[in-house]
Amino acid sequence: MNYCRFVSVACIVSFLSLTAIFEHDRAALAYQKGDYAQSRDLMKQTLICNPSDSVCLYDSGVVAYKNNDLDQAQAYFSTVTQQSNIDAPLLERAHFNRAKVYEKRDEYEQAIEQYNRVLQINSDNYKAQQEKARLEKLLEKKKQEQEQEKKEQKDSSQKNSKQQNNKDQQASDQNAKQDKQKQSDTGSQAQQGEKDRGEKSNGNETRNEKTQKNDTQQESLGNEQSAEKQAAQAVDEKAEHTKSPKKEIKNRALEDKESHKKSIAEKKSAEQAKQADAPDGIPSAKKMDVMLERILAEQEKNDASLNKKYIKATVKQHMAGGNDQNCW
């Protein structure tokens, strides 16, 4: 009975082995035809029957690489290199293909390490020597490119920092310029305010001077009118001591007085018109003095004329005959 069981197990193992061999052959045939997907599926069936077979693991790694399944390919090749009972040629090919997987990932240092393993197994492997030299050049170029990129990044960072500093400096200068302009505008406004206040003060002084001069003119005119009034009163007092002919003298005196007032009024109007025609409307002090001197001179002249007329009339009154004829 035990013998029968042994025979059954042996038959099953033999059947699985034959099945694995058959499936392996089918996978190899599909690989040769370029049908890498079918080859991968058939190799999975093969590994089910022989999960630790080095050749099946290696071929599965090759099919996974062709299907661009790099992680699976790396796992298969790594499993092969870790087996202890593997022959040297298969181990050499496994390390070589691991190097190809690393190269395709741009992991040049790991790939070079795998080529070194290949050369340790077979130092005459010319293909491994070429691939290693090529990758060393690519690695050196990659390092140079990385250094150049870092340098460019550093230069770009420094340039950006310099530009930012320049922008900050320009902004600071602009702010300082604006502050200076504001201070200048404030100073100009203060100066303009002082100027306006000065002009206003000068205008007030000018108006005060004009008022004072007008008061002086009015006072002078008042004095003139007072003098005229006194002269008229004197004429009236003298005329009271005469008889009816004195009325004629009084009338003449009144006419002269009216004429004198009219003359003074005309002169005053002329002076005011002259002042109105002046650029600033205010005669100078020297001009005012000349005007006052002229008025006083004319007043004295008029007073003298009145006195002369009064004396002449008085003499005529006293010296005339009864028929109003002169005695001489």
C-alpha cells in the first residue's frame, strides 16, 4: 500500500515536471515570437510547478524585463543571485541583467556594482567591461550636470536675491524721495502761509496808512473849513457895524466864500481822482506833503485875497460920498 502511494506521488511529480517543461517551452516559443505578454503568463504557470528553479526564475526575470516590469524583473534576478546551488554562468547572466535593470532606472552606481560582480565571476567578460566603462562616463557626466545645475540654481538664487535687494533698495530710495518731497511741500506750504500772512499784514498796514492819510486830509480840510468859517464870522462881525451898504459887502464876502468852498471842493475832488488813478490808490508821504503845502499856500492866498477885498470894501464904505462916489 505504501508502495502504491509512493508510485502515485512520483507519477504526480513527474506529471507536474513534464507540465512545467511543456509550459516553459511554450513560454520560450512565445518569447521568440515577441509575444512577451503570453510568455509572462506561461512562465507564471511554470513557476507554480517549479518555484525554486533557477532557470525558471531567470527566464521569468527576462520576460518581466521585456514587459517593462522592472520591479518584478529585479526581484527574479535578485532571487537567482541569492541561491547557493546555482552554476557560475547563470549567476553571471543574472548579475548582468540586474545591472541592466538598474541602468534603466538611471541608477548608474548600482549598475556599475553589478558589472563588477560579473567581472569577479568572469574577468574576460568583454561586454561587461564595455558597459561598465560606458556607465562610468555617463555617471561622471551626470555628476557634472548635477553640479552645473546646482551652480546654476545657486547663481539664479544669488541673482534673484540681488534683484530683490535692488528692488528693496529702489523702494527704500523711492520712499525716502517721497518723504523728502512731502517735507519740501510742507515747507513750501509753510513759506507760502508766511508770505500770505506777510502780504495780509502789509495790506493791513497799507490800509492803515491810507486811513491815516485820509484822516489827515479830512483834518486839513476841517481846518480849512474852520478858517473859512472864522473869516466869514469876522466879515459878518465887521459888516454888522456898517449900514445898508454893508449888506452888499457881506453878499460879496459870501459869494467869495462860496467860490472859495467850490474851489476847495474841486481841488479835493481832483486830489481824490488823482489818488484813485494811482497804481496802489495811496499817495506817497512826500506827495502828501507837497499837496498839503499847496493847499496851505492857496489857503493863505485866498485868505489874503479875502482880507484885501474886505479892507477895500471897508475903505470904500468909509471913503465913498453920499452918492456912492469915491472922494479921490
